[in-house]
Amino acid sequence: MGRSSASKPRLIKVVVPSKYYWRKALANARHVRGTGYAEVFVRKSMTAEERKNEHELRQQDKEKNKGKAAREWVVYRGQLRHISELTSGGSGNV
């Protein structure tokens, strides 16, 4: 997918048989980091425009977090958010 570059890893497209497996793969992607494949990243399929927007948000994220001991700003669901705005990971039922 795309042109090969020495400075960037090559993208690999994986096609799964249904949305069930797509959701399951994305939900479990975080577990890949601890298996010796630290350089493998899993993300949803995005258009060129969506990828550009995500990249710009990540650049803003980096700039806002520059010089801080811990990350305070993150990209979450397509928006730049302060970590205090995110849920604590509970069930969501209030």
C-alpha cells in the first residue's frame, strides 16, 4: 500500500470477514505492544483526509505536551482532549 520508504514502515492492509472481527481486532490491538512487536500499530481504515486530520491533531498534542513530565493532552475519538475530560474507565452507567 503506497510507496516504500526507508524512513517509514510499510502499511499492511488486513481484510477480515465481518465487522465483529474488525471490532475485536481493534479492541485487542493494545495487547500487541507487550508481545515483542512494539513496532506494530493497528488502526482503523481511514481516508487520506482522515489520516491528515489525525496527523495534525497528533502534532498539536505533541506541541501542548512538550516539556511536561506527563502527558496532559491526547487525541481521543478524533478530537484533542485534556486527560481530565476523559472518563475514568468505569462502566459508563451513572
